Amino acid sequence: MKNIKEYALTPDSNESAYIKYRLELSGTTSAEISGALNVAPAAVCNVIAGRRHSAKIESHIAQVIGFPSWNAMIKSIRTQVA
């Protein structure tokens, strides 16, 4: 059986705002995430905004917020908003 790669879901503007809010609640800034992962701060902002994808950044953000994966986090946000 072939391994099917799961593609990362892209947050819309409301979901992005919620991710920023949850990061703020956790006491973590995008600058801290960029420093921990050794990536540009703009890269973190672009992932949160849904303009770019990075498995490393997405995974880290999901873990900080308390989810096992980026897609699990996005799906959870979508069910809360719906």
C-alpha cells in the first residue's frame, strides 16, 4: 500500500486570528517560535496567516497550543467556529 502524504490545511483569516490568540494565551510569541526553530519571524507569520506551509513551523505551533498536529488543530478550530 502506498504512503499517502497528508497535506497541511490552510487557515482562513478567522482561524489565523484564533491561532494568534491561542499563542498569546500560552505566553508564546511568533518571535520566540522563530528563535526556537531558527527561522525568520516572517516565516512564522506567513504560516499562521496561511500564506505559506512549513511542516516544522506548523508542528511546533500545534504543540505549543496543545494539539498533536497542525491538521488536528485546524480541524478543531473549524468545528468550534462552525
